[in-house]
Amino acid sequence: MDLILDFLDPRLFTPYVYPESMPADNPIRQFISLWLVSTIGASILYLSCAALSYHFLFDKRLRNHRHFIPNQEWLEIKASLTAMPTMGILTSLCFLAEVRGYSKLYDDGSANGGVAYLGLSTVMFLLFTDMCIYWFHRWLHHPLIYPLHKLHHKWKIATPFASHAFHPLDGFVQSLPYHIYPFLFPLHKVLYLSLFIVVNIWTVSIHDECFSMPDFLKNIVNGAAHHTDHHLKFNYNYGQYFTFWDRLGGSYYHPSIYSENPVNALFQSERPRAVDKKTKQQ
């Protein structure tokens, strides 16, 4: 995030926001700037991606589903935008530690093996965060912790606007793996920012009820079909990107949507009392 501060400080923050007595490296100033950038930036990214996804990908017939709440889109947007300032405070604490030099983020493209390591670190980042989010997400379904996560499951038939509709602590907990990673492993600063944007777009995409997926990826990638079943069936498909941890943890449910007309399958959906073992483990 120091790349963004380095860009904005001389152009916006120094001449128009902060007094001369508060230098650019002041930690309070950095925290406030990071909160502004993360909150406003996340809100813009969320609204723009969710709006495009809703307009072009979300099947509006699903608004007639019995689990679809009146004015749900606006309720999802309200929940998301209400949570973001608080999530921004918690997120900015992590960003501040990065900006102050406590992480392993670096900006020399030739360091740590150059381009080859950029590719390797991308794979490592996805695998590490997928593992952590699976366990954090599953933990959030524990009866003692679930009140934090309950808001997000209000949307059984989600729209893309539900992608960030969390209780602030819930949203922060599920984003923690993205912040933990650069404190454990070297990661290029530009790649880190790029991945942070990509994971936010991915979060929108798994809530868009668009179930197109190449056949060879349907059992590997935890897409919108898998996450829709998570919202409907509750105790399955906790993963973020891949199905590996769900399979290992016994929580994988193969989407029936892949074998039926997607919209018809959703209109016939019920939360089962018992799940057929063959379907669950397919």
C-alpha cells in the first residue's frame, strides 16, 4: 500500500488534506490515509464489479425464488457499505504494519528469482489463502461464533451485491489470510495489490449465480455453483477457490446445478435433512 501512498501524498494528501506539521511518514497520518484509501477504494471496486456482474450475469428470474427477499439487492448494498468503514479500520492496521516495513513485501522485480518467483508466489498465495479461508470459514459456522457470520447467510439466493455483505468482524476474519501471507513469505508489492483486487472480484463472481464452468474444472474450482449450495445447504463448500480442502474435510457437495437446468434446480432447491452420500462426494 505504500505505492498508493507514495502516489497520493504529493498529489492529494499533502497539499489538500494534512497540515504541514504532519509529515508523510507520521504513523497516524498513514493510518488515516490507508483507511480512506481502503474504504473508498473497496467500496468503488465492490459497487462497480457487483453492478456489472448483476447487469450482465445474474439471472433476474431468480428474483422470483421463494428465498429471495423483497428489495434484497438494496439490503445487500446497505449491509456491505455499512460494514466497510469498520472493516477498513481493521484492514488499515494490517496495511500500516506493511507500510512501516514489518512485512516481507518488496519492490525490486529482479529479487527472489525474478519473474519465476512472481509466478511461484502467485500460486503459493492462492493455495495458502484458500487453505486458511476454508478453516476460518468453517470456524465461523461453529454455533458459538456463527452470530458473526449469520448476516451473510441471510441471502440464500445471493446476488453479486451480497459478496461483501458481512458483519465487519466476519469480513475481516475472512480477509486475514491475505494480510498474513506477506508477513510470512516474500511478495512483490505490485503483485500483492493486483491479487488483492483479483480476490475481491472473485468474491463477487462466486455470488453471481452464473454457473458456467469448463467440465474439467467443475470438480476442482469452487465456483458460483458450489458457493450457491453453501448458502442453501449451509454446511458444505466452505472453500474460496478450490474444492481440495472441502474434500479433505468431508464438506464437499457436488452442485446438482451441473446436472440440471440451473434455474430449475434452484427453484426446486430445498435444504436437505440428509444429503445423498454419492452426490456429496462426487
